Amino acid sequence: MDYCADFVVKDQEKKVVVGIVGDAMLDEYYRIDSERISPEYPIPVEVSESDEPFLTMPGGAANVAHQMQNCNAYVSLFCLADLDAKQVFDKFGFHTHAVIMSDADIPRKKRYCHKRFPAAYLSRRDVEKYHGTKEYRTELYSIFKEWVKSVRPDVVIMTDYNKGVFNYDTSEEGYLARRLINICRQCKVPVVVDPKSGPLEQWRGCTLFKPNRTEATAFTGTDEWKDQLVYIHNALVGRHRNHQVVITRGGESVVGYDDTGPWEITAQSLSHLPDIDEQSVIGAGDCFVSFLAMAYARGFKPSQAAVVAYVAGANYIQQRHNQAIYPRQLLGGTKSKIIRPIELDGRNFNIAWTNGAFDLVHPGHVSTLQHAKDAIKKRHPGGKLVVGVDSDQSVRKLKGRGRPINPLADRMEVIAALGCVDYVVSFHTDGLYQILKNVKPDIIVKAKGKEYLKNEDVVGHDIVGPDNVVWAPLLENRSSTRIMEIICTTNLQIEPEK
């Protein structure tokens, strides 16, 4: 069964209600340059034009909430926060129930990106101070308890980063995690746990326990995954017999333990994984647990939900700056290439852009598209080709009555099937310039002909600059219009299908 396709269908059919409890943070991104080594110490000299981040994103538990923004989910985050962080969270699509701290700020992870190579992170600085107190945890528990009792969500995620929300010392109070799990069990709400450290016993009674390989090794003292699964299962199961374990092992595999025993999912066994040119693994675990929980809430077994989450994570790491993926990216193949322009925001790759009607695809089209892909690869290894396909209305306006022969959806699917094409978007001629302003391609590729003779003829030439308009060789007598003329003038007699 295609679990990813099934997830996409179920996501369209029904909204899930998700609660998230955990350590929220802010991920701040700065642009810097570094071209020399300091004469004082053998370290790079980092230069920036501003001391302010160019982007501030939800991090930690807040990023888990953010990863669901493109899915059909109503998400509520329960966390400790400061006023500035709360204002950031309020800009995104989830609902924040925060205990506002008067004496501390939540952690900030400051990442410094090379301004000319956006996917390259040169350094990172964490600003944090442990801020968990009994009073804050008591208030957070009260808010969460009332919400669970009144809302009865489909699933709750508890995500721990050891920043103060969950306590490991019980000298003053019981485990917050245990109290949260107990109230969820009373309300028959499944709980998915993404742990960090601390005693395993605090998580006893949860429904699904998901450490990563490093965390599982720390909990069990062994790197053998089958031994890890059995150890963790036995440590957590207690009198709750329906407990299940999933362990992520980087890009190698996902393993688990359920009522049938241990199981393993490897990258080689999955058909929907994208080709990965570059990786940005920041927040990949957050993406995984968000899709794992949503799939589980939609009725998938843990091993099935893990397939969905694994494919989601593989798509996530091709993007940057905590960008949330779209469900259609899970489908793989041709369908996953057809996107909306907004989905290119936050990408961690360079792009070439070309566009056209592509009504009757011929060798001239293929030559231009391949030239565009070769050009971006030559300038930017790992670069991708984005093709804009003109709307039916625009083609009719430009080409006249009877055109296009093929509707937009068919034309986009044909272009997406070409191996040199990475993404396909639709556009209307009147809106092309605005799309290019938003997408910000690195190069624009056109075939020289009677419509395009110089840079100024190309829409968007001022956006990419004169050195980034690339001309593809024009194949003579190759056009959709010429093919149509041949068909009409030769009065072809086509035998009807029998």
C-alpha cells in the first residue's frame, strides 16, 4: 500500500487536532561574509552589515508546531516563552498557550550563513539559560489540563530539549511528563514522545516513544538497535501494554517495536524518497515527529506512520531555514514536481527559470530545457530547473482560437516527466514578472528567436541582471505552431480507434 498517497488523501478529508508540549526556542539566521583568517588567532574573520537576523523562525517545540502549517491540522503549542518569542510565534499558523516568564528568555540559536552561499552555515552561537521552575511548570500543567479536558485532541506530542519545561529532578515535585501523560490517558488521547535525556521512567505510559539513535544509545548503553528497542519497551511498558517504540537512525533507517516485534524501514525500501543534492538537517527530527504524530492520529500503525515521516524528513532536509514541507511532496515522481511558486521560498538551492506554453512538446523544447539545466549546474552545482507553464487563457490570447491543444494540467504533467526538470509551476502572462520577483531565480534561460533577440526582451532580465540571462541555441523549424500547420495543410486522415 502507498502510505504516503493515503496520508495525502486523508489529510484533505479531515482536520486533526494536535497538542504540543515542550521546550520552545527561536532560530535566528544571520548573513555574514568570511574571506580571511584573523592574524590574532587562526580563526575566520566574520563580517556582517547588520547585527540583526535576516530571519527569525520558531525552533524546538515551536518548530514541531510550524512543520504542520501546510497540513490540515489545528495545532496548539504549550510552552514557556518570553514576550518577544510569543510575538514571533503568533505570526505563524499555530496557537500558542504560553506561560510568559518575567525573569528569563527562551533559548536563541543564532546561525551564521555565508551571504554568497546561503546553504553554508559558518558558525552557530546558542544564547540560553536554564529557566525551568516548579511554579512555571505548575502553571503550564494547569493550562494544558483544562485544554485537554475540553478539546480532546486527536494526539499530543511531548518534545523535550532539556531546556526547562520537563524536569528530571523530583526532589521538589513529581515528573511533569508523567502528570501530562496521565491526564491524556484519562481523556483517551494518544501521546507521542520525542525525548532528549533524563530518566526513562518519566515517560512511562506514553503511546509512542521516539528517540533518535544517539538518545537511544544514551538510554540503553548499546548501539544495537534490536537491543535498544527491547530495553526501552520493557522499561516503559509497565502496566500499559500498548506502548510502542520508534527509533530514527539518521538517513540509514527507522526501526520500531510494536505488538508484532521489531521492524526496520530502510531508505532502499522506499520508493518516494527524493534525490538529495544538498542537506540541511536543522530541525529534521522536528519534521519527522510532526508527521509521525499526524499519521498516527489519522489511523496509521507506527510502522506505516514511520514511512510517511521518513519521506517527509527526506524532503525537509532539501530545504533550509525550517521551511515546512507540503503534503504533495510525499508523493514523489512527476506529481511531486508540480508546485506553487510560494513553495520555493526558503530553498537551499539555486534555480534556473524558463517558461513557455509547451503545447505540443518537440525537440526544440527539450533542447532548451536541457540547456537550462546544464547552465545552472555549471554555475551552481546542485542547482535546479524550474519551468513556468503558461495558463490556458494566456495561450489562447497569445496563439489564437483553438489553442492550447492540451489543457494546462496535461502540459504541466508532460514537462514534469522530463528528467532535466525539477519543478513546474503555472503562471499567467500578466503575472509573470511578479512571480519572478517572488521566486528570485539565479538565471533565466531563453532560446533566441524572433520574439527574443536581446536581454531587454526577456521578462525579468532586470531581476537577475544582464549576466544572468542565458541564451539557449534555437533549433530551426521546431515549434508547436509549425506542427499544427503541418497537420492542417496535409489534411491528415486519421483512422478512428477500433
